[in-house]
Amino acid sequence: MEAFHHAPISFHFPYSFPIPTPTTNFLGTTTTPNSSSINGINTWMDSRIWSRLPHRLIDRIIAFLPPPAFFRARAVCKRFYGLLYSSHFLELYLQVSPQRHWFIFFKQRLPRNNIYKNNSTTVGSSVEGYMFDPDNLSWYRLSFALIPQGFSPVSSSVGLICFVSDESGSKNILLCNPLVGSIIPLPPTLRPRLFPSIGLTITNSSIDLAVAGDDLISPYAVKNLTTESFHIDGNGFYSIWGTTSTLPRLCSFESGKMVHVQGRFYCMNFSPFSVLSYDIGTNNWCKIQAPMRRFLRSPSLVEGNGKLVLVAAVEKSKLNVPRSLRLWALQDCGTMWVEIERMPQQLYLQFAELENGQGFNCVGHGEYVVIMIKNNSDKALLFDFCKKRWLWIPPCPFVGNSNNNNNIDYGGSSNNCCGEFGGGELHGFGYDPRLAAPIGALLDQLTLPFQSFN
């Protein structure tokens, strides 16, 4: 946990505490807030019972809390407040904390389709992110006050968000955990690039990054030629941008987003549509034919329940097939697609009217896919793979009145959110909010000096 450098952070919690309902406690009696023990003390909050619980049991319970609840719990007492800085608790947290298939979005303007650029350019302003909990349809605001100017978010894995420098040339990369205010700088890439596609995947014992395309062949021209990879693992092996590979001919990374699924990075290739696959282990690229590629519109690749999923609108104007939005999953053979879901026709007609041919962006994580209409980010659909359910999600309530403060605001979503976002779009990726990531010790193995970003 030495990798964490904590900064003073203030928190605002506009939550109201839930009203307790009748329940059966561990004494076997049913209690309500008005029921009392013989001595007139509410049994369900009897300090004589709760104070006897072992600390290791309480810590285990706290480790299962979602981040907003954890930060509220820190206000209870000094011991709870100090858990964020306890190496024993963070080790337990890494072992038992469940994975959460949440999302994080950023409000950005795009100089090109293949990189996210911060919308905030004012000196002294900080980057803001908007975390979405699909289980409760709630939004939370995160501040990235420590991220320097000139960096933009490009990917996320295991609670860390990857930021890349905007300036052309060798790319500087930062890994940030916004919940604890930590930043881990990585060595800069070796090849000069403009706006490359970047993929990140982190496990309990390894880190892998791939930076592909937009090679600067002159100060005024770029071409998709090579891929650089960064690897560290727990066995002591590391490759600091030393492994390169050649991209397939005539590839075009217009989407600029890489999706990691089962040891491979995938990205959309345009003109014509196809899918490019990069095998991390063998350092090789291959091209996969997209389904119905002649009739696709706004195709996006997302991860869904451990599989690669292609989401796209289908428009076969010359055939007697209704227009629709479909989802295909890539099979284990790696070349065949199977349609797994189709948006209900009535819902698609409503969606198409709002979308009006502008296109849409998709991001997936676990059992959820979020589909956001371009230039109208307050209109978004959520699809649940497990429940086979489509629903409109409430728009982010923080975008219209962002105040660029340095606080982490875990304010819950109110369903009466409204309005236009006032310019810009929301773009993002899957995000598993975590208090700790298991890679700090791996980065300490490196002997190369890291560039400072003070």
C-alpha cells in the first residue's frame, strides 16, 4: 500500500439515513425502532451487544460496503476513519471486496473521434468524473484534483483510471485512484504518437498496457503502423515499452477505444467495418469480420459477462427487414458472431426518434451495457444481460452545474434530473470503484526513474 500518496480530501454526504424496519436480531427477537429491551434500550442498537463484536468481523463487514457507504461509515468514529490507511484492512479488502460493475463518465469535447480530451481548460480547474451505479440508478461525482493539465482519461481497470498526455510525441501515462487520491506515473512511451488507442488491464499479479496507432512519421503526418506494450508481473518480469508489433494493413482506429476480454484487446476498425484483435501473450494482431458489416451504423465493442459484444444499429433499407439495434457476442472460436439480443421494436422507434441519425456511444461492464445518444447525453438506455431488461436511466445531475471544486461528492441521484448538459458529451468506460489496487508493490520493482509531474 506504499504506492498510495494521500491528499487531504473533504467529503459531502447529502444522504439521509434509511429508516430501520422491523427485523430479527441475533438474539432471536423481532424488534422495531420503538421496541425496547427491559432496561429501555433499543435492542437492535444495544451498545453492549455491538461493542463485543470482534474488530476483525466488523472490518470484514465494512470491506463489503460499496464506496459511498464506506466513506459515510468513516464519519462514525476515529477507528473507522483510519481504516483507509490501515495496511491490514486494505489487504482484507483486496481479498473479500466484491467486484462492482459500475461506470465512470467524463464530459469532454473531442478533437478527433479517437481520444477523450478534457473539456476544462481553465488554469487551476480540475477534472471531474461522474460515477454511475447501474444497480441503484445513482450518480456520484468524483474529483481528480491531482491530475495535471494536459491529460485525458482513456481507460480503466481494477479501480485505476488511466490518463494520457494530450501533446503529440512520447506519451506520458498516469494511473489514478480517485477514491484515495493516489497517482502512479508510468515511464513514457518510446515512439512519438498523436492520439493513439490505449488498452489497460490489471490483475492481482500483472499490469498490461497497449498503445497502438497514430505513429508520427513527420511533424505533420500520422499513420497507423505499430503497437507498444508495457508489462509487469509478480514473477519479476517486466517489459517497459520494449515489445512492439506491426499493425494490420489499412487499419483505422477511429473509435480509439480498446476493450479487454480474456487476454486480448479488441477495437473497431472502420472503412470497412471489422474488428481488430491483439493477443497480449503472443504480441500479434488479427482481423475479425464483423457481422452484417455492410448494414451497420454506429458500431461499438463492449465487454459483457466476460465476452466481447458488438452493439450496432442495423439498417437494411433494400430488404424487408425492420431497422433495429442488435447485440452480437463473439464465440470462443474467435471468428463467429451470434446475435444475443435485439432492442424491442417499439423501444427502438422511440430511441431512433431521439437519436435522429446522430449516432450513439456504448460502454459495457459485466452484465450491463449503457447506450448514450451523441449530442444528447442526458438520453441513455441501460440493458441488463441477466434480467433481459431495457430501461431509460436518469441523466447525470452534476453535469449542468459543475463547479470544479476539489471535493469528492457522493451525492445520490435524484430522479428528477433534467435538462440538457449544456454542450459536450459524456464518454466513459466500465469502472470498478476500489479503495486499493494490488499493483503498488509491482511498480516498486522497477528501477527506472519515473518522470515527475509536479
